[in-house]
Amino acid sequence: MIKLLFFGRLGDFAGGVSASIEAAEGLTPTIVRDGLAADHPALFAELSQSQVLISLNQMIVGWDQPIFDGAELAFLPPVTGG
Amino acid sequence: MNSTIRIQAYDFDLAAEYELLRQFDSAVGTVVTFTGLVRDLEKNASINSLTLQHYPGMTESLLQEIVDQAQQRWDLIGVTVIHRVGELLPSDQIVFVGVASQHRADAFEAAQFVMDYLKTKATFWKKVDQNGQQHWVESKDSDRTAKERWLRDD
């Protein structure tokens, strides 16, 4: 299973999105995002904005990073701490 | 170098944190501290409260990376970073950065560097309540510009 996390405003669009998905051969963050387009178009639109970063197991990665079983994938909007 | 990174819901005591930095080592010749507070305005409208969310685990690692970078760049003896999370009210303390070093230039610059990087890299998100309406705070170009000046110096 892959654990999915949506932070900040992305969380507001992620209501009803399952907290985890099945691992699959060749899975990448891009594929996970695109898989949300049909059932969650508003979330998909937010995730497609260029400032959204992703992390895999708490490390910032690119959208084509392979995702392995047991990973934690997080979608991160621009940060606003401090 | 001694570094302390804490993410906590409860408040911090500026004097106590200063004392810890002061007493790290007899070589400490200067301590610079920065404290960030909750402003009562967001986009020129008053706020009732502010809620801070973060990514537990990742936030601590990112802050440690920032502190490590500061240590490589300047001659530092101790660094403390404290960031609060959860619900805060106007004038509450949000963030503390304290830097102890032998000489003031290192501490001043490192404290600014840590804050500039924290604002643009560390995984915190602010949500404000304005008269019962909640919305997420947008990131600011000015914060990105503040961070970029350290890149130009490389």
C-alpha cells in the first residue's frame, strides 16, 4: 500500500480521497495525481499547479520518481511557516 | 556545534532559551535571538486566530538541514530553532531562532539565513480565521526573494 497525504489547502480538496492506494508496477506521483482526475477534478486541478511539491518518504522528489510498496507520498503546497 | 530543534504546541520562554545558548561554551561572545509573533492582520483584515499545520518528521529533518547549512557557512557554537503549531492568537509567539557564536557577524547572518530558509522550505502551513471564515495563507514572493539573496552570495 502507498500512504497518501495532502497538506495545507490541498487537504480541503481531498475530502473523500482514500488515505492509501495499492502499490503497482511503474507507479509515479504523476500517475497517482492523474488517477485522481476523474473522481476528484478540483483536487487534480490543485495538484497540477506548478508550485505543488511532492515528497516520498519525507524527501522531496520529482514527479517521475518510482514509488515502491509501503511508501508515504505527500503533496505539499507552498509553505507558509515562520 | 550544539543544535536544538523543537516543534511544539506550547509557548517558549525567550529568557530560558537565551540562557541555554549563552551557557553552551565560554567561547560564546554573542547571542542573536529572533522571535516571530502572530500579526493581527492578514491582507489588511484582522484575524481572530491562526492555526499552524506541519508535516511531522519531515519538518524536523528540513529544519536540521537548514541549521547544518548555516553551520557550514558560518562559525557557530549553538543554534536553537523552535516553531509552534496548533491554534495561536494575535501577539502569540510563533517562532524562535537563537544563534550563539564567537563574533556577532556570524550570529546575525546565520539567524537571518535560518529564518529565510525556514519561511520558504520548512513544511508549515498557516490557516487564519477571519470573522469565522477560515482560509489558508498564501506564500509571499518577498519571502522567496529574501531566500534568494543567500544564493547570490555563494
